[in-house]
Amino acid sequence: MKLHWGSRLFDIVNFAFLGLVALSTLLPFLYVILVSFTDPIEYQTSPIVIIPKHWSLASYEFILSTRTFVNSLSVSALLAIVGTACSLILTSGLAYALSRKKFRLKRVFMIGILFTMLFNPGMIPNYLLVKELGLINTIWSLILPVLSSAWYVILMKSFYQEIPEELEESAKMDGCTDVGVFFRIMLPVSVTALVAFGLFFAVAYWNTYFNAVLYINKDTLRPMQVVLQVLLIQASTQVGDPSVAQMLQSDQMLPPETIKMSAVVVASLPILIVYPFLQKYFAKGMMVGSVKG
């Protein structure tokens, strides 16, 4: 009986503690959402908003009507779509080649891949390489340097090694080439892994910031995270990039805080919408390459 009550008491304390932790992480984001929907006049009279008395979409209408923010949103969307597709093709193709026993150079490639996990050339050599390739101020400067990950290649390689070789042999007996086997057989049976890694790549491309600061000087090629960061700084200091100044000046005299909160919500919304639909694939994909046999 003592063990039973002790176990129940532990569960209650554990659930209460985890509930408080979850609430502490949820409240800031909930506050951001509430402020973004708060009527500008109400927020100016009462900066601390718990539950708005008057709801308004003025901040969202303003940022979505601003060319700078909408353009950066399209750049981030392009990065997430094109970058994720290219990363999945390269990662899965390289992993499939390394998983085949007949590939004679796979040991050399594996050593090179493992080397990149241990040693990083650094920011300046990366910048010089991107500059020499003529990628400065191009969208490819944000894709090619981070096109794949050594860790993802290793996990995908382990996944392909678990697929029976008889499946590949039967496809070749029907006339498929190695490329045909990869696109017609291997990719369809690895949808779970592709979706899981695709989510990782998409989030990384959507949140591109540091590389954009290094390699992009054109306002039209800035991704959303860079514009959002400039917006947050300029709203607080009233100095900064002229291309973002229009987002803080309007006839409606919107409070900078509501504009900032609306921009944060818009920046986070696409990933929040996509994740629930990919959750089942994500849970399965987390086990990719972790179980053998």
C-alpha cells in the first residue's frame, strides 16, 4: 500500500512539474499571439495585455501589405522548397551509393564524410569558397554550402543497408538501371525516412539567418529571418535598414510591438501548420538506421 501511494504521489508530482515546464514554454508564444491580435489603441493605453478586449488584424494586414516582408517570405519559401528537394536528392543518393557493396570507393567517401564531422574549415574559408564560386548575392549561396549533413548521410546509409538486396536484384532483372532502381524502388520504400529528414532540412532552410548575413547584400534576396531580425532591432532603436523603415511607419500609427509580434507569428506559422501532418512520419523516421536486422 505504501508503494502504491508513493507511486501515485510521484506521478502527481511528476505530472505537475512537467505541466509547469510545458506551460512556461507555451506562455511566451501565447503572449506573442495575443499581442499580435490586440487592437493598436488598446495596446497603446495598456502595454501589458493578458486577454485583449478588442481584437484586430491591423498588424497582420500591415506587414502582409509591405513589399519588404512579403518578398522575404517568398525567398524563405523558395529556400525551403528548392533547398529541401535538393538536399533530399543528394543525401539519399549518396547514402544509397555508400550502402551498396559493389561501390569500390565507398570507404574513401566515408572517410571524407566522417572527416567533415570532426573538422570545420571555419567562416572565412567558407566565405572565400562561396565568393570564388561566384555565389555571392545568389540564392544558391544559401543552399549549396548546407546541401547535406554527414550525420543524415550515415543514418540514411544504415536505412538502405536494411533493405533486402533481392529487391534490387529483381528490379535489375526487369531491366532497371542503377538510377532506375534508386528512383523507382528505393525512394518509394524510404518515404518515412525522406519525410523525417525533409522536415529537418525544411526547418533549417526556413530559419536561414547567419549564411544570409554573410553572403547576401541585396534587399530582394534577404530571407525572412534576416528581415525579421532587422525589424526587431529597428523597432526598438528606431535606427537601421531603410528598406525596413516602411514597416514601422504607417498612417495608422501601429505600435512597433504589435508589428513585431505579428511578424514572429507569421514566421512561425508555416512550420506549425506542416508539422502535425508529418508527425506520424517524423516519429517513425526518428528510428531510421537505429535498429539493425
